[in-house]
Amino acid sequence: MRIAVITSGVHHQAGPAKVTAALVESLCEDHEVSVFSHSIEGIDLSKIKHYKVPAITRPNFLAYLTFLVSSTIILAALSCLRKISFDIIHSAGCCCAFSTNVITSHFCEKEGLRLERSNIIEMPHKSMRQKLKALDHSIYRRLAAFVEGVIIGRDSPKALIVVSKSMKREFIRHYGNAAKNIIVIPNGVDTLRFHPTNRLLYRDQVRQEHGVSRSELLLMFAGGDWERKGVLHIMEALSVVQRPDVKLLICGSGDEKFYGQLAELKRVRDRIIFVPQSSNLWKYYAASDIFVLPTVYEPFGLVIVEAMASGLPVITSRVAGAADIIIDGVNGLLIRAPSDVNDLAAKIELLLSNAKLRKTMGERARKTAEKFSWDQVAQKTLEVYNTILNRPYLERPRLSVPERLPRDIHRTRHRRKP
């Protein structure tokens, strides 16, 4: 099968780019895969073809807009050249206006816009830098929601894949019948890389690097977009948990200065360790005792299943997409609402005070995570492809790629990063 994948970025760090990287690596073993993206890292491009899509990287709304326009123009232009035809054109999100067969959405932009308009998710606006960042984010969200509505918000023969049942409900709520045939394929996890045995290799090393003793208990949060994912709520819960032997590890990119000041106000700054965005998260899971993600809105939450695969007990919100795979009190704990700080603090205390429960819950979490491999994600995605190809009434887009591209479209090759 000849498959074209359209996405702004592909790498193994986090988010949709990480999901796309895992899918591409699985698909290219048995199929011809071409990737149209602005950036790509950590992929063996001797196994695929990569076509670089020009786009700027900042600010976010212009990054999205320029990739949308560039990818649409390039694919529309190439559709006139008929030397190599693609059977499937699959976009990761609404990042291309050219007619595609399959769209995998990792975020319901209209739901995100609703939460932000109602101030359920609110970005800080104190400094000029924060105001500019909030403005950029606001423009991006409105633009992305508009494009999503144009591409998805009408009856279409496209296959729309989402990553959780809760996300499917959101699309149906916002788009009605246009979203009735949505397919749910949960994200996977590398169960070899994220494994409980990593504790033997990395636990002491990471703790020593960050000044955490063996006897101290370590909570962990991972992710960006801290306003949406509930960093403030963890800090508030930490202030309720009056135990000096408990520390919090915050991994990911965010406004460290602003949240550091909030931590000072809540008198927990000395118990919080900020770690910049890391591509070696499995080491930090190995060093931690409990994973906490009190997210306000999370279509899936890849870090949740990674923590579970690492053998950690997880505390998260019921609204998280990955909460679909958690049985409250069995293989994880679910809080009633992200803002219910007392409930969050009580569940943290429950696990902190019971080492046997942490161990049992972590073992059950690992068994659950083992059911979600990237090979299974690829297999389910291929089933969607075959369904599309077998539709007799569907006029599939015929995109052809020339043997030699025009000068303004660059095919790039990279070596796999160690």
C-alpha cells in the first residue's frame, strides 16, 4: 500500500508528533510511506520518503497557517503529476485542506475554544510576554477551530479517527451527524522502553541529579500547556499534603518563572523540581513513585499510559481520554474534578501512606498498558485504510508524486539519531 502522511512535525518527544512517528515506523515495515512535514527527527528515512513542507515556526498561529497553506498548495500541485499514486492520504489533524482519505484528530479544537471562552482554561496575563503568548494562543485556537469546522463539520466520505471515547462524544456534540461515523483508536505505548525494570537502571541516578534522597517520595507531572493540564491544582494539593518528605517533579515546557512564584506563595517551592522538556521521560518515571495529571481537558494523555507502562500508580481526571482504560481504585485513581484540590490531596495521601497499594496498583497499571502497543495502533489504522479502499462509491483523491520534485519542494534524508 502506498501511504502519504501529512503532519507538521515528526519526532519521539511528545504529543501528536510522537504518535505519528510511532505510526510511521510501524507502517513502513510493510508499506511504502511518504511523509510530508516541516520537520522530522529520529526516523530512519532510508525506509520512507520525506518531503519537506516550508513553514515558519513562530508564532504558533502563523506556524499553523503557513503549514496549512504550504501543504495544501504542494499536494494540490502534485496531484496533477501522475507517476506514483497514493492509495491513502492520511493527515494528522486538520493541517491540510487538500482532499484526504483519513484524518486522525488528537484535539477537538472547538471544545478547546469553548473551554477557553468560558474561562475554564485561562492563561496568565500579567506580564507583556504572557499577554503576547495568550494573544498568539487565542488567534491560533480560533483559526484551528474554524479550519476544523470547515474540514470536519459537514458530511464527508473521509474517515475520522480520534484517540478516545470522550473525544468522540465531543465531536458529536459540536458537529452532530458529520461526526457520527468517527472511529476510536487509542494511542499506544512502547512497553519495552517504558518498563518497571528501568527503576534498577535510572532511579538512583535521576534522584541524585535533582537532590532527591532514596527515602523521599516523589510525585511526577509531565507535559506542556500547564494551564490546561492542571499544574496549579497539583501545587495547591501539595500545599495541603503537609509532608516535607514529599517532592513534586514537573517535567515539560511551561512558564517556570510564573509557576515558581505561585509555588512561593503557596510555600511549596522548596518541594518542587522543574525539569525542562526531556526526550528521556522513561528515566523520570523510573525515579518517581506516583504520577499525577489533574488535567482540565485531555483528549488522551500519552503520558498517562507511559506512566502506567512504567509501573506507576496514576492519579488523573475523569475528563482525560486515557481515563477510559482506568478502573478507579484498581489500576489507578480518578478525581471528581481537576479543581477539587481536597479530593486530589486525599488520593495523593492515600497512595503516599500505603506502599503496598502503590505497588499493587502499579502492577495492575502495567498489565493494562501492555494491551496498547503501537503495532496494534498500526493494525487498526490499516483496517480503516482497507475499509476506505473497499468503498465502491468513494472517489478517492488521486495524488501523484513526480520522480523529480520542483526546486521549491525538497526531499530530505536524515540519519537516525542515537
